[in-house]
Amino acid sequence: MSDYRAYKLHMGPAVCAVDLGDGSERGEYVNQDYILNVLGRPHRGVSLMTCYYPLDETFPARAHEAYADMEIGGQWDYPYDDYEPYKGGLVGLTDKEPFNWMKDVRRHGQDVLLTITIDPNVTDDHLVAIAKDLSTYGRVLARINHEATGSWFSFNKRASYEKVAEFFAHVCEVFHREAPNVKLILCLDGYKELEEEKMAMEDIFMPAIKATDLYSVDRYLALHWGWPIDVAEEGGNSFARYSVDKIYALTKRSRNRYIELTGDVKPMVLSELNADGDVTGPYDQAQMVKDFCDKLKADPDKWLSAFTMYQFRDRGRLGLEIEDPNNSEVGIAQPVLNTYRELIHEDYFSPSMDVDKSSDVVFPAKLRWGGSEDADGLAVPLHFDCNPHFAEVYFDDPELIDLNLMMEINGRWFYKAPGVKCIDLMSAFFEKPLDGETELTMKFFAPPADGQNDPSQGDDWQTNYYAVIPKLPRFRLVFKPIVL
């Protein structure tokens, strides 16, 4: 029997949650183990960019590979969008991408934010198949045909704005019926200037605005839209920089306008946010992101439910890391990475944690994973004599070795995969060493090991996943070197 006590623990939403873009037309997917070790905490969700144009003969080949010999004058000149192809739906390859990424995201205690640009001419059997694909992935946020009032994506070149709006509303109807665990994000331009009375194309998109589950806009504090065709140089016209105050005001006013139009207060998310280092350079990029987040924290209205940092690793300068041109698997950290890491560890952007100390947990204990904003775990108080020299948690007992766990102590999160017997916790104390004797709480959550919910677990299986913890693992805390 363990000498440690355990209490019930509930994880809830942050004041403003943080999501992270991982892969797009500008960079490749980076695995969640690496990101967790770099940033020290999981995100509410991870945003994955995909496209679905199954009526095209070359699909599901990626656009830049299918049209490798095509001369382009811009990133969006290909016949269909150069995102990772969504290989599910009627393509039927659910053992390919993005499904492996989705599983990686969920086993690491994060929700899937899936962007799909979809040919508006597909028939309902395609939409039903996509919805059924997503029905096992718990709490999914799906952003369909984003930046829909723009002109660059292929879906806007294949259909009128009226049809794009009606198509989105119909997707909502299909997904709500076939996969109620999936919520839809509508991403429009919103207000472009503060003096405008209406948002861009709000009348045309009213069917979509009424049907959606979440409101959204994308906002860049600076952007080089000419990348990678040209270089941003003084006097050029393929880039711009905006004031933080203006972007903040436009975003907030867009949220308020969505509510005015519908009378319905739905969550507002900022689905893409960053400042482009091509325009600002690396130092101002970091400062602008910080300034935006400082305005959020100071605003008493608390109007934004989440923002997505675009993105983790980028071939240009829109990432926390820049992709090494010699090796796409290597990232070069930018100053904005440290700024962002500090921000997301603040209470404002961190999930709430409520411990119930009314009674000890009795083992075996059943944990519930409803998603990164609604999960029931375990809280285990640990006594530290001083800053440790060794801090480890052992799962070498046969009853514990196959558990899939996310754990947190001293502000740093750790992942334990099935089969792993020991997790070294010392990195939680390198940047935040303890100053003398103290008590810390070790937190445990159990998201699904294969990233998918289990239909056999009950009527609520689409939204909740359950795992049984037979007993507590073994802790090793040592407060001096082994040999002096």
C-alpha cells in the first residue's frame, strides 16, 4: 500500500485558453512529445490544417507534389489548397493523415482543432463519411472553409459566396446529426476597419453565422502574404504591419457584432494569431504578441474564450521555431517562443484545477477524460524537504505499466506512454527550483492511449473516456547527491 493520499481533481477551462497551430502550407507537423518538452505544458487543443478535394483527379496527393512542375506566382495558385490532404471521408484512408496526428494530439491530453477546406460541390455522402470519421475523437472543434470571405482558397474559386455560406450551414446540420461531439467554427473576416457599420459580407453569410457553434476571425499583427515568392523589403507591397490596439479592437468588435446579429452568445475564438517576423523582425514579433496578450488580461470583459498561436514551426517567420532549411526535423527557436512559453504558464491562460479534499480517493479509481476543459483526475500531495536531486515516478508494477497519463508538478507537465516504467520529473525544478521545505501536488489525468474514445464504455462514449487506476505509482524523492 502507498503511504501517499490521493484526492479527486477536476480540470476546467482557462479564462482564455491557448491552442497551437501545428503544420500548414508553411511547415510540417511536429510531434507532441517534442512540443511538450519545449513548452512545458499541453495546449487546450492543437490546430491541424487539411484539405478535401476528392472530385479532383490528383487528390489525395498534396498539391505541391501533384503539380510539382507548375509555375506559381503565389502560395494559393495550385488547383487546390496546399494543405495536408484529408485522407478520410470517401477516400477511406483513416490510417493515414491527419488521423495519426489526431491520435498523437489526444493521447497527450489535448483536443483536436481540425481545419478542413472542402470542395463545396461534394455530395452529402462525403460529409457524412467525414462526420463519422470524427465521431470517435471526443471533443473536436472543426473549422470548415475558413477565411470564407476571402478570395484565395480553392473553395472560393469554385463557388459563389452565397453557396459557400449555405454549404457551411449544411455541414453544421450534417455534423450535428452524425457526430454530436464535433462543434463547428465559422471563420470570417469580421471588421476590417473600425469605422465600418457592418462586417464583411455579413448579410451573405447569415445562414452560416446562425448555424455555427463558435464565432471566429483570423488576425495577424503583421503579415507577409507574399511569402515565399518574394522577400519583404522596405517599399514593397506584399506585406503589412498593424497596430496591436487596432487588431485587438477589430477582433473584439467582430465578436460583439456576431452576437448582435444572432442574439446568441456563442464562444469567440481567434483561430490564427501571430506577428510575422518577416515584417517586424524577431524582437518586435515577440513584443507584439506579448502586448496583445497583456490587453486581453487587462480587459474586464473576458470576451475571448481561446486563441490559436500560428504556428509552432514555420518555414518562414510565422513560427515559434523556424524550420532549419538543412533539415526539416530541426527547429530554430525564435525570441517569441520564450515570450509565448512564459505567457501560457500564467494562470489566465491555464486550465482551472479544483481539488476535493473532503475524502480520500479509494482505489481502484475511475478517471474521466471529457477533454482538456473537462476532466476528472487525481491530486497527490508530495512533501519536499528542499529542492530535489532526484524526483521520479515509477510505473513498473504490472498493473500500472500500460497506463496512458498526463501529469503535472511544479507547473511542468509530463507524458507517460503505455509501456513506460519511469518518468524523470527533475526538469520541473531546473527553471523553478524550490526554496526550502514545501508541499507540491502531483496531478494525474488519463486521456485515451490510442487517441480515440471507446463505444463500449456507455451512452456518453462520444464525449467521455474512462480509465481505471488500480493504485498509485511509486515516487522516488531524493534531496542530496547519491555520493558526496
